[in-house]
Amino acid sequence: MEVQIITDREQWNSFLMQQHNGHLLQSYEWGELTESLDNTVIRLGAFEHGRLVGTMMLSIAAAPLPASFPFPRPRWIYCCRGPNIEPGHEAALSALLDRVHSIARQEKAIMLRLEPNITEVEDKQEGWSDKFQQLGFLANPFSIHGRRNWVLDIRLDSSELFQHFNKKWRQNIRQAEKRGVTVRIGTSESDFDAFYKLLYSTSVQQRFFIHPRSYYTRIFHTFIDSGAGALLIAEHNQCIIGVNMIIRFGARCWDMYSASLDKKLALNESYLLQLRCFEWAKTQGCTHFDFRTIPEVLDPGEEMWGIYEFKKGFGGYSDLVLPTQDYVYRPVLYKGWELMVKHRRTQRKLQHQRLIQAKKAA
């Protein structure tokens, strides 16, 4: 087994698209986007007799330690929704990791963090958790990208797909159309400006993190301009009231970023927008629509519960992937980092609980 750095976009993406767990966040283009955030990206490929059988895209960055950290910031290595190993070639994983460990020594990295796109069902069948443990990894309950996502099979005829929606969701879609809501594909810079303005205002209202404008500008020009994605815009009386940015990779389409005006308008534009997203994905030959993250624990009161209920109303199922896998190189620094993360998560949960209590009291 030989491991090489891959710089051929077509070779990389073609392999990923052939794998059942190939993910947008491992695509060549997403690596370029990650580089725009001042991270170092390395794409490793494992070759057996000259044929590519495994890939792992790494992002190397300074560890997010407190500003008061007294020494130069150490590095950490992250692989989001990878590695991707062709069935029957599990030896590629060990070969790839040997190369990563060498890189980690050069970088003096604190750890290697993997968040594989392997579902718990696949784990039970193929024993991936045991394989990672045997290779020296520790399971981490805290993930960067949420472990559970909501997926809709869109291979049905459009009219039949519509009938599988929750009855109230179907009514909301019809009401949006009756009230004059329309949806179009945005292509211009002014469309992007409207998208970002609405995304920013929604993030302030709902208190969620968004990247700088330049990040979304790059996504727009990388994926939307090339036809690998679409910016759908809902309008009412010539006013933009909702936006959805979606991206396809292989046979799957991902719901990436969405925002809408104050729900008090009661125009139900989000429901109609979502339907148009499914229709666009179907025209691109996609078989599944990935709504992305929902709560890991499916209990009322969990953060993102309302978003989960909205997604669930369209039908579909949840996928839960393996816990985050950490390979620790510098235990003392790693432990300090994990304590900091645990503290932040606790504070965020308390803040969420206070918001819920405030809404109930209002």
C-alpha cells in the first residue's frame, strides 16, 4: 500500500463520489474553502497496485486555546466526514494513519481528530469502532459537526413525494402559494447580497455563529456559479423574505444555509422554499436530500428541536454517525483543551435553558 498526496481534483472527487459514504465536506472544493480560512489542507490517497482505494483530507490549524496561552499555539489535525475507504481495502486506513502520524510529528500536533461518515448501523455490521480503538483512538462525546442528521429519499415522483409530507406541511405550502409567495433561483451579486443580509440578521436574532461574508462569497462563486449548487430565493410583493443555499455532490444534495424574515408575517415561505429545493435536487439527478444537523438526543427541549420538527415534517429518517475519534499526541495539552471545551458546552447548554425559560415566561 502506497500513500501519496493527491492534487488532481477529478481523481479525488471521482473516487469520493463512487463511495457510499463520500461526503461534500471531503470534496476537493471544500478543501479549497477550508484553505481560505488560513488552514493547511492535505489530501492523502492510499493506492494498492496503482489504484486509489482510500482517501483522507486533513485540515491543520492552530489549536483554539485561550488567548492567554503562554507559548506559541500548537497545531491540531482534523478530518471531517472522513476517511473514505473502499470496501475490502481496510488496510488502507492503517497506511493513511501512518502517514498522518508522520505529519503530526512534524507539526508537533496535539491530536488528530476524525469525524467519520460511518453510521452506527454500518458500525454494527463492520466493527469500525473496534478498529479505531485498536489503532489507538479514543471516542470523544463532543463533536464539531453534529453526529445526527436528517435525510429524505427524493427518488419518488414529485407528486408522490409531496403526499408523504405531513398534512399541515402540505397545507402550508399551498397557503404560501395562495398568498403570493414565489421562489426563484438567484444568480447575481445582488441576490448574494440579499442572501447574506438575511443570513446575518437571522444569526443575530437566533444567536448562532456565521462565518465572515468572504467565506460565503467563496461558496457562492465556487458552487453556485459552477452549477453544483443553487441559491433559492423566496419573494412576496417583490420583497425577499427567505433564502436557501443548497449544494450537490454525487447523488446527494445538502441543505447548507437558510434564513427568513420574521415568522410573524405568516407567509409559510420556508415550506415552499424547501419543496423547491427538493425539486432542484431531483433535476440534478440526486437521490437523497440531506437536511444536515438535528439534535443528537431526540428529546423535546434539546437545542435545535424546533428545526428538527420542521425537517421531520417532510418525511425521511435520521442518520447517526460514529462518535468523534481522537488520537492524542500531547496528553497534557489535550486534557486542558477538553476541559475548556466541556466548560464551553456547559455554558452554552445553560444559556439555551435560560432562553427557553424566558420564552415560556414571555
